[in-house]
Amino acid sequence: MNTPELPRVCVIGAGPSGITAAKRLAEYGIPFVCYEASDEVGGNWYYRNPNGMSACYQSLHIDTSKYRLQFEDFPAPADWPDFPHHSQLHQYFKDYVDHFGLRDRIRFDALVTAAERTDDGRWLVTAAGDTEVFDALIVCNGHHWDPRMPDYPGDFDGVLMHSHAYNDPFDPIDMRGKRIVVVGMGNSGLDIASELSQRFLAERLFVSARRGVWVLPKYVRGQVGDRRSMPKWMPPKVALKLKQRFVRKNRGLMQNYGLPAPDHEPFEAHPSASEEFLHRAGCGDVECKPAITRLDGDTVHFADGSSEQVDVVLCATGYHISFPFFTDPALAPDGDNRFPLFQMLMKPSVDNLFYLGLAQPTPTLVNFAEQQTKLVAAYLTGRYHLPSRAEMDAEVAERLDARAGRYYDSPRHTIQVEFEPYVRGLTKELERGAKRAAAAGNTLPVPARAQAEASR
């Protein structure tokens, strides 16, 4: 009998998640092809990416510190600032690919247009006009490229745009002297509002939001805030209460800065962090408004009955989670981004499909997928076996319940997770799966066995 072959894998996307998946597969000797729609790696961190999918704007600095975002075996440069510019991060990803010799394993300018399951459960993938069959599929196409635009009643004579199209204060339109409404108080909304509210730019700058948020600091007592973490032994509810008390005590009430009062406690929403926005609001450079109710010519009406003459409405309102290469709706989230996955990785009903980096983790996304690749590689080489379908469904339901009890209901929170507790849980699941694999003789997953048998 021939030795079973390792499964042949397709990786879609060469952003941070795709390149760390490629590195892990190469390390384990798993054959793979990585398709990238652009001419370079980096995904969302490739400014002016010719594939049109990057959400980078010229002044963007990552909100995660260099200490948190770096890959485990490829440290961030020591001379980086605490919060590097997007160009530095993009270079880091290019250096990572070259350091581990992955570049010739990536097919550039190869947009995946279709990925369908065959009758025997494998994957038929079409990219750049070519079609190939793979035993497993790893989806790394990101979730910050398909803008979610509000549908406001009425007609607007000015410019209505999403933050995804914003490059700088002069592109795609010249914002100088304009009356601008920035919709949304996530990190992009705070950054762009801070930039445009400088008096020599916008004539007036409004920020519209359905609810208030807690704007967290990037530094705490002179140190990078996200380097601090609660002890592993501390019960999660106790740790949360302590963090909430710290923010209320040291940041104060948001109303004191002229912002609306949040209807939730700190850390019950995806964090919005800024060192500049509260200063701009306190100086009156930013004026807060409730939700927009309708548009009428050059006038924007708000939920409190007020209205303003406006030139630009810029919507920092998040993104849809989209997989346009799938025709099966069961392989994509619903309209509110709900998409229950085992370990935030797999649909329990599909044993050779993995979604990497499909999360909104606190504090870091960059190396989130790196942790997930440990389970994927162990599974594809037979060192990890999945639990029963009932156990997988139970884990999915438990995670959904925990998220619902922690965060307010919103599309942005359907993939919210805390990095460190997630990694601890993933590590324990890897240990359990290794025991299951050992008991079964470390057999390869079904797709690989089918391939090996077909090749004999």
C-alpha cells in the first residue's frame, strides 16, 4: 500500500492571513497554491492596491501596537514606532514572504472567480481563467473590502461616499472648506474625523452616530495600552469589571468631551481608540449629531430634529463579509454578518474548508490567523482530528451565547473575540484533537485519503 499523500490546498488571498497560512503549509510540507488578485502581497495594508480592495488611507497608522501585531517567528523591526504607519506594515508583510521563501508559491494577478465543491467533496477553483482541483480550501480574502453603505431616504446633492474610497483630504475629492458629516465612530471614523476637523480643512465637521462609544486611549500611564493584559487565572467577568472601572476612572465620562453618552459599558463594543479625537471634540472642532434620518438636496436631517447644510457625507459604517467566488449561500454569512463557525474556522458540515482571520479580535488581527493555522496544519497532516458534529455544534452555540452576553447586537460584533482567551481555547482544542488523532492512528482527513486512493 502506498503512503497516503498530503492534501493539495488552495489558499485564496495573500494578505496577512494568506501569507501566514502559506508559511505554515510550507513548513509542514503540505502542497499548496496561493491565489492573489493583486500584483503584491499585503491585502488591506497595500495602499492604493490596484485590486481596489484596500481600505488604507494615506495617514493610516495601525491601532494595534508593534508588540502585539508581529508574527511569532518574525519580530517587528526594533526601530518601528509603537504604532507603525501602513507603509511600514506593508513592507513587513513583503519581508515576511521573502524571508520564508514564499513568493514563488503565490500566483499574482489571479482573482478567484469560482470555488465549488465537486461530487467527491474536493474543490474546483477558477482563477485568472484557469481551473484546478484541490483537496482543501483556505479562505483568506479579508472582511474590510465590501463597503456597507446606509440606505438613507431622500436625495442628496452633495457627495455621499464610504470611507473605503477615502485616500486623503484631497482625494477622491478636495475636502478643504467643505461642510462634512462623518457617519460612524469606529476607528476609521475617529481617524478621518480627526484629520478633516483641522480648521484649515473642513469648514465644519460633524460626526453622526446612532449611539455613543467609549473612546479608549492608546497609551496608559505612559505605556502602550494593549501590552497590558489581565492575569490568566482571573475570572473573565472579574477582569472585565476591573477594566471597565479603570476606563471610567481614567478616561472620564464621554459627555465631558461633548460626545453622546454611550448606552453600554467599556469593552461591550469593539474598542474605538484615539489619542486625538477627544482633543478635537473638546476643542469644538468636532460637533456630534445623532443618526441621519433623511437627505434633502444639500440638507441633512438628524434624529433630534436638527438639520445642517452639508457638502459631503462620508460613511465609516463598516463592511459586509463577502465571498463572491462561492455560489452556495450556505458558505457565506447572512445579511447581518452572522456566520457561526467551529473555532471561528470551520463550518461543522464541511470538513475541508477553513476561513482564516474572519474575526474582529481585541487587540490584534494580524497574527490571529497565525494561531489558527496551527489547527489547520495539524488537521491536514492527521495530527489533529475534529470532534463529533454534536460537539462542534455545541461549541458554536456556546461561543454565540458568550458573544451575545458580552457585546451589544450589531453586525460589527458577529465576529468579535478577545485574542488571548481565544488562543488559550484553541490550544486546548488542539490538545484534545491530538488525543483523538492518536487514538485513531493519526489518519489523514477524508479528502486526502480520497486523493491518495485515487492516485494508486
